[in-house]
Amino acid sequence: MTSPDHQKKIQKKVVVAACFGTFLEWYDFLTFASLAVYFSVLFFPADDPVAALLASLGTFGVGMIVRPLGAALFGSLGDRHGRRTIFLVTIVLMGVSTVLVGLLPTYEQVGLLAPALLLVLRMLQGLSVGGEIGGAAVYLTEHAPEGRRGLYTSVLQLMGPLGMMASTLQIIVLQQWLSDADFKAWGWRIPFLLSAVLLAISIRSRMNLHESPVFRQLREKNALSKTPLRECFRDRHTLGRMALLFFCVSAGGSLLFFSAQVYTGVFLKTVVNLPSTAAGWLVTISTLALFPATLFCGWLSDRIGRRPVLLAGLISGALAILPVFQGLAYYGSLPEPDTTMIVALLLVLVVPLACITGPQTATLPELFPARTRYTAVALPHNLAAGWIGGMSPFMVTWLGVRFGDPLAGLWYPTGLLILAAITGLLFLPEVRNRPLED
């Protein structure tokens, strides 16, 4: 029988390996978003800046769109062959494709071949994230101590903001050290090439992982699903929970994340016209505030339940997005931009985002039976994050161009958050104390 001290040591190793790998996934995936403005001129025709920016954001969105394919493929393999093996495959796929982005020729060098190659690598990144995100939540939650799943697993949600902050800070430092010409010529490649070092560290940490105890029990009982994806769609209860995850928890979380952490940077640079460095620092401050807020909301969900915390995030997020961006446009457009008010507005969006990210990791696995859990979590979560949240920067920008008002597009995340909140109020169950072995 495993001693408590040995169990704690295993749990610590699991947290470190799962979180570092997820950090690498998000660092790689979101570095592209941080450089979307630069990619619009590096990889696309520069004669129409608005069209080039839309093309760059669209390429970012393609990576999100293919995430469900990676979720279906790797989720099914994870339920059949184990979580640990899939973790190694997804991290290698992400790391290699990201390093190759740093080696790509530009549009000026090879013409249309440049955006074509970028698109292929972006799709590989999307497949990798589809297998990682959701699977990491399952793996970590299945190792979590009873009664503390919310707090224990909320750490995983910090890896997205941490990965984005690391890429943003790195870009800020590079822009300060390098001239604008040097950064555009070769400096932008450094964040992608650095992934080779991070990949080596992540592979080593994941090689030392053990299989999930829940999966080991299923294997010992010969209770593994042979066709997890088919089983998910045949079980009405599981299918209903997958729909709930898609329309409510995952859609709401991804919309808030991309509104608060991704699109804010794009908005401050392209609409408010703040310098890139200043915009990067402002978004970084809000990201730092998200860390303790997420841990607190994870802890709170262990005390009062997942449902009330999640619903608070959905409702407050739907109410906050439009006023916050209106405020950013106003205070950022003053002759002397009011950075204090900009930071305060960015922090307003941190609150609803933390209410979702805090309990989300634990909630996802708690909704589903063990034998199809990886697939049931990964597919709807990545569908929502990819097709709804991932496309939100593009949709917001496109709608803003279409209606001649950059704020008009913000009805896209606002309307969908209202739908998510109504869905949650009607159908979201409380799953805080659900046994994971079922």
C-alpha cells in the first residue's frame, strides 16, 4: 500500500510534469498570437494591412479549428492505451512544429509558399493542443486528493496565462534589445527556436510519470473501452454532458480567456494604437493578477461547489466585456493615455475569467465516467475552445471591419456568454464530490 508521503511525492511529480508540459503547449501556441501583428506583414501581402491582419488572425484560428480533430484522435488513444503515452506524443508534436515555425522563410523570400507552410505547422500545433488540453485535466484530476481537487488542479489553468506571459515578456525584451528592423528580420524567430530547449526539459519530466491510478484500475478489471468515441455518442447521458461542456463551461471559459488575455493585446495595439511594448506590459499586469485569483476560485469551488463559482463567472463576464473595451478605447485614446484606468479595466475581466478557470480543470473530468473520460472531456472542450473561443479574435475583428466600429464585434463573445450562462443555470449539475472511479 502506498504511504501518504510517497503518495504526496507522486502527486507533486505529476503536477510538475503535467503543468510544465501544458505550459510549453500554451507558450508555443500563444506565441503565434502575440506575434500576429508582425506575422501579418512577414507572411502575407503587405499592400492591404487590414486584410493581412485578418489573414494572420485567421491562421491563428485555423490552429484552433483543428483542435477537435486532435482531441478525437488522442482522446480515443488515451482512453484505450493510457494517459502517459499520449502526453509524450502530443508534447513532441507541438515542440517540433513550433521550432519549425522559427525556421520558416517569409513571404518576401518565397511568396505564397510561406503562408502555406505556416498554415500546415499551425494545424499540427492545433492537433497537439487538442490532445493535450483536456487530457491533462483528466490526468491531474485523477491524481488529486479528495476534497481538494479544485485547488489542486487549478494550478494547471495557470499554465495558459503563464505561457502567454512568458512569450509576451520575451518579445518585449527582444524589442528593447533589438532595433525594429532586426526584430522583424530575425528577432521574431527566437521565441520559437527556444522551444527546442523547453521541449527537451518537458520530455524528460514526462518520461518519469506513472499511469493514472484510475486508468490502472480500469485496465486491471479489463474494463477499458475499445471504441471510446463511439461509446460517448451512444450513451445519452454522456452525450448530454458533452453538449453541456461545449455550450457552457468550455465555451464560456475560452471566450473569456481570449477576450481578456488574447484580444486585449491586439485591441490595444491596433485599435487604441498604443505602442506594442506598452500594450504588452499592460496585459502582463492583468495576467499576473489572474494567478492568485484562479487559485482562490479553485479553493472556493472546493468549499461551496463548482456550480455557483462557474455561474458567477459566466454572468459577470457577459456583463463586463462591452463596457471594459469601451473604457479601453476611451482611456487609451486620450492625448495622454490613462494607464491606471486601463489596468483597472483589464483587472475587471480577470474576475469572471478566474471564476471559470479556478474550478474548470476539476469540473471537466468530474462530469464523465472513467472509461471514456479522456475522449468525453477532450472533444467538446476543444470544439468549444477552438471553434468558439479560438475564432473570437478573428470574428471580433471581422465584425468590427464589417460594421465600421471595432466595438461592434464584441457582441460575439457577449452574446455567446449569455447563452452559456442560461445553459448553466438550467442544466449545470454540482459534481464537486463525485467519485472518479465510477
